[in-house]
Amino acid sequence: MQKACDLVQLGRSPVMATRVIFGSMAIGSARTDPRRRIKTIRAAVDAGITSIDTAPMYDLGACERSVGEAIRGVRDQVQILSKVGLRWDDPHGEIQFTGVDSNGSCVAVRKNSRPESVRYEVERSLHRLGVDTLDVVHVHTRDPLVPIADTMGALKCLLRQGKLRAIGLSTNFDQLDVLEAQRALGDVPLASLQLNYSLLHRDLEADLLPLARDQRIGVLARSPLAMGLLTGRVGPSRNFGAGDVRAATADFHRDNIGRVTKALLRGVAPVADRHGVNFAMVSLAWVLSRPGVSSVVVGASWPEQARANAAAASLELDAEDHTQIQRAFDAVKLDPDAGLDLPRRSLSKARRVVAGMRKRLGLVRDRNAVFPRRTPTIQPAG
């Protein structure tokens, strides 16, 4: 029986990570009680979740400081995963998205994977976290203005200097990008891919997951609960608070929520009842059971939630469970354009068709081009 504290090797790297990784983005809001942030992280560590995923972007630096405070005195017991490649404090690079901070000021977040930016971000993360070494550094997203080899070269140099132990990629990298990154790293193995993967979003099963298995690269499933949609606690009438990006996300349109709720009741609820657990634990256990998945990255906003996430690693689903869950979710067809008017719906569909054609031809590598961008609210560090 697996537990959250069970360690798995990330690819061929020297880094071991827990099967359940604490995703600190959920505690990033400046409106969250800082003391609760610390208690939540410590509760996760006490429950066996010793791997913590963070990033400079989360709460514009404040999240890393919270993680640093929480692990003070236990650094040798935890694994820290951070990121580079998105900057809100540098005018260089293509805009990934824009947001509004708590003062009402516009913040442009840009893709920036230039070697000098990578080095700067790693140094700042080490300082905010109060550590000497990062266990893994993932590149947030592909920067079309910077060759992947340049970014990998900078990270490899930092690894040789002892400032990080392993290198990975996050979202919006395709198969060719992964292979290119590994070639650029040479004798340094690419440790992990951090990818969106859940019962609802399984596109990577067709390409990146098989590639990762073939190349012996770890896969860290991020958003395994689909931003909370698979917990069963989000109803069609749910009102999201100001700044909650889910309010502008198609998955959380009332029609899509209704479809997901129906699948949860048909497929997940009976399994949860048989095992005496909640929907979230079943959804996490399903992802953890998938071939090639090393760990899930899941957030928590309070200690009790962190402890429940840890328990999901001990849940073993049998063949009957898998069949019931699979049958229910294979029938789910989400509307990616839910909430859009007819002109924007037509434009979005056309973009997906064109992007799909270009992807098949190997001409487009940035998957963000497929969908219209959203405008989340970002809370600055205090």
C-alpha cells in the first residue's frame, strides 16, 4: 500500500519526491491568513507530504517566503520544487497574461527564459526560501523568443554550481520541445514534466505521457482535481469571489459543472462510498494509478485538507472501481467555449482547428495560442 510519504525517483535524476506533492499556489493569496499558510504547509509535512511545489509567480514572491518560513528547521527533510520563466518585474518577453493587483494596477506577466533571467530567478528563489539549493527547477512555459538550448544551458550551469539538483519542464512544451531540452542537457537527465492531468483533462495520454515513459522522465500531474471541480463541492450555482480565475474559465460555466457533477455522481460517488472516502481522494487515487505518473501536485488551503490529500496515496482502486470511473468520465464532453457569445465562440473554434492542423504539421509549439487568454487577478507580495 502506497502512502504520501513514499518516495519515487524523478526520472533518472537523483531527486526523490513524495507521491503527493504539496502545491503551494492555493495558499498564495495575500488575503489568506499568513499563520494559516504556515500551519497548512507544516500539516502537510507532518502527514508525510515532504515535497513542496512553489514558484516566484505565486503571490509575486510572497508564497516562496511562506514556504521558507514553514520549512525552517526541517530543510533536510523536504524537497523544494520551484520554477523559472514567468516574470512580472521585467519588461522583456512576450506577455503571457495580464492581471490586476490589489491596488488596481495592471501587471503584465511575461515569458522570459533568457539565461540571465533564469539565473536571476533562481538566486531570488533561494533568497526568499532561505535555502542553498533547490531540488528541482521547472521552466514554467515555452518562451518562443529564446532557444530551449539557451535556457537549459543556464540551468545546467546552475546545477553544476550546486544551486539546484534537477531540471524539469512544465506546461506548453510539446514532444519536440522535450526531446530538444534533453539533447541540450546532454549527460544531465531531464527529471520531470509537470503537466495538467486529471479525470477531465487527459490529452497528454496521446503524446507526452508515452514519451515520458519511453524517455524515463517523471510526470507530476498538476491540477489533478481540475481546480476543485472534481471534489464534488462546486455546484452550478456557485458564486466565485472577486479575483477567482475560475469565474472566467469555461470548465466552471454552469453547463460544464452540471456535466461534471453528473459524472461524479455516476462514477466517483459509488467508489467513494465503497471505500469510505470523499470524491477528492478517489480523483487523486485515479491519477496516481495511471502508468507513468510519478506524483500529483495538489494544493490545500487549510491543514485538514492537506491531511486528506495525503491519505489519497493510500487508496488503492480495483478493476471494478476503474471501470465505473472510466465509463462515467468517458461520456463527459465539456464545452470549451461555454460562456462565449457566438462571434467569440466561432473565433475560438477556428483557432483550435488551425492550431490542431499546425500542431500535426509540427509548426506550432505553443498551445496557449489555441485558447483566448483570461485575465486573473494577482495579489502582490506584502
